[in-house]
Amino acid sequence: MPNPDAQGARQFHEATKLTYINLRNKPPLYKSYPNLPVIPLPSDDLADDLALDAPALPSVAGRPASAGGGLDLNGLACLLYHSCGVIRKAWLRTAGEVHYRAAASAGALYPTEAYVVCGPLDGLDAGVYHFAPESFGLRKLRDGDYRALLAAAAGGDESVAGAPATIVFTTIFWRSSWKYRSRGYRYCHWDAGTVGANLLASAAASGLPGKVAAGFADSDVDRLVGADRRNEASLCLVSIGAGNGTNPEPGRVDLAEIEGNESLVFADEVEYPDVRETHASTVLVSAEDAAAWKGQAAAPVSQPAERRFPLGSESPGGGNGMGLGKVITSRGSTRRYRRETVPADKFGAMLHHATRGVPSDFAGDGSPSLVDTYLIVNAVAGIPSGAYFHSPGEDELHLIREGDFREESGHLCFEQALSADASAVAFIMADLDRVMGRFGNRGYRAAQLEAGILGGRLYLASYALGMGASGITFFDDEVAEFFSPHSDGKDVMFVVTLGLTAEENRVRPFRSRVAVKLDALARGAGQHRLPG
């Protein structure tokens, strides 16, 4: 009998309990290989040996500095440090030691892992390596040159085949889902995007070309780096450097299991089946599928605007000479803005350099992006407050609606003061029907990844110009509705707040008038009728 069983109600009660985040089942921030030795990376003086002195803004835009002399172990160490390394540590009396990483991550959970697939480099043998941020070293997983195998998995991608090294970014789903539940799957791609933005900029600052590949046979790449596909899966490849025309076949094609690879089974992990089901729906099965997947989407169609505001682009008033390395090592997410006006030349330069095309197998220089940028401008000199669409090809803002939208901005970004106080908020959106009509479900991953790269570039460009930035949560449909009808058919991918960081960089309590009204309506306000 159902009633005497006494299990259904108990299971429901346990499943619907409200509690703070369960810190007891938080996954570790670092993947470990306890049986494999660490190969230390050069780090005697990170400030000098790994410095990236090239100006930050051109590097963010992907314009390489003077041609580098090729990739060696020191150069690889520099790239890994400035993309996914631990740039500083602090001791908090209430929480203990905290590690601050080079790129922004939702909730500082860092679901992204980095693997290096390289040919012989000066100072490093050919092989497949896992990067260990906590010890700043590499662990060799496979011995031999596997670049040809990786390139074949990527549909014969020539940039992967010829590059001295390719970085494979994977994600560990539970690291993000632990806090953000099913929505954490989005954040996994954002995280890979912000790390990728740092890597591409660091490569450009080193005089090396970089290119993103999102199309590859998943099982081949996962097996190569040892990702189990259930808890960890490959998200993208970033090839670094130009080839020399020689790339031998891998030493062995029959891949053995990686010695010492941990199973990534986490204690008390909560199952979110839709995360794994969604990821499974995006998989490319074969190298032939990957080759057919690559290409460009159709150019997006945007509604014209009657009022347009040109933006400066190349010559901001100071700050553009800051080296990329200094920008990365001093970067940190802003927690409070000053509500002060940002100079128009800085704002224009930030957007110009951040929104250049991402070199990739789905979009790139001169080809359509998968994402569009909408903005709420609160305080930018010479630009009326209002809602805008940014046209990167023309370096101008298209006015959608003029007005003071600080309250609306705070509400749209999950009732947070950060977006109400910011000088501007960038809403990165995508027409998913258009994207997935061309790329299938894999297009969803590509759109989220490109949004993360754009968000990461906005971080770097804003800090290079003496401003602050921070990614932020948002109400999806409300954002799309706010920018309608211009945004009809589009979904929000990523949101970044921009402005001048306050001296007291701590979260400010906030409650928008929009939320107060909505709460009142939810409690029945306006629905009462007097008799008679």
C-alpha cells in the first residue's frame, strides 16, 4: 500500500529542504594525479620571466605583437600562467587560504582544466600534459607527438595540425553545478571563454597566433586527454603558434588508459541529469562530423536605428600603454562602482578592442559573430542614458530607447546594486534559432563559448583602461523583453557590468523599485475589488 510505505513523503521533504550551499560536498578546485610526478614550470621570478609587456588593448583585440621566435617551455609557462594560473594568494581570517586565478570564473569555482598537446619544444618533450595550477607544473599523461591525431579529431584542422602546441580545455561539470545546479552548465562554457580570452590575448602579446576550434570528435579528444565524459568533458581547443610544415604521425594511435587518472567520483554529488543529457545532445561523433560542422553562420540581421552615436576606438585618453601581464595579474572582479561618468574615448576603445572577431572554426576576423552586444548606458560622457545595440563593424551605438534605466538595470541583473551603479552593462545575446539552425546543438556550446570570450575581453580591456568589470547573473526573459522589439528572437548568453571601481569595493545592499512593485503584485496588490 502506498500510504503505509512512508517513503514518498520523506523523499519529497528531503528534496525540498532549504539550506545554504552544502560546503561538505564541494568538489576540489584542482584535478590531481597522485601517482604522476610534476614537471615544474619556470617560475623563479614570475614578475620578470613570465612578464607580458606588450600593450594590453591590441593584445586583447588579437593583434599579435612583433613576431615571436616560436614557442618554447618558457613561453608555454607564460601562456598557462596568464590564462589559468594562480596569480596571487591571500589568507582570510574567516576562510583560510584563497587562490586567485588569472581569469574570471562564476563563483570562483574554476570548472576548467587545461591540457597541453605539443610536439617537441625547446625544454619539453612531445607529449600530452595536464597543467597543475596549484603547483605550477605539468604532469605528462602520454609520451609522443599526438598533434596529428588531435588535428584529425578536429576534422583535419590545419591550425591544430601545424601548431607547436594546442591547449585542450575541459570542464568538470560538478564544480559548477555544485552551486548553480543545472544552470551551471552555462557557466562551464563562460569559464572556458574567459580563460580562452586570456590565452588568446597572451598569445598575441607573445607574437603568436591563436585560434579556437569548437568542432571536434568529442570521444577522440576526451580519450586523448583522459576525460571520462561523464564528469569531465572537452569543450574547446586553442592552437598556439604557426607550424613549420612538419608534423609526424603520433607514436601510437591505439590509446591506452592514462596511468594515475583519477575517476572524478565526488562524495555526495547531486545528480543533474539535464546537464549530461544536454551535453550529450551537442556531441560530434566522428572526425567527418567535425569537418562538416565547421564554417560560418549567416550574417545576423539587425534593425536600423534612427539615432546613432559614433565611438572612439584607437586612442583612449591614457591607460592604453599598460602591459597585458600587469592587467591580468592586477585584475579582480569589481564589487561596487562609483556611479561616475566614464570618458567616451575609453568606453569606445574598450568596446572596439573587445569586440574584434574571435579567430575560430565558427567565426573570426571579417566573419559574422554568433553573438550581439546590447548595452544599458548609465553614465558615459556624450552618450545619452538609455538602451543601445552595439555595432562593432561601425564602432557606434544604435539607440533603442532613451531614458534613465539604473533601476531597471539593477532589477534585470538579479536585483544587484552592481548593475544599477555601473556606468554601463553589456548584455551579450545570441539568436539561438539562427545559430543552431546552422550548427545544430553544438552551436549552443559555440555561442556560449564566444560569449565567454567576449566577456573575458571586456574584463581585460576595461582594466587596461583603469576601469573595473564583473560578470553578473540575470533574469533571462526579462532582459530580452527589455530590449524588444530589437532583440526579438534572441537569448541572453552572458552579462558584464562596467564602470569605475569604488574605493570601498564591497557589495552594496540593493532593492529596486521594479522588484518592490513586482513583490506587491505577487502578494495580491491591485487585485482587490470593493463591493458595490
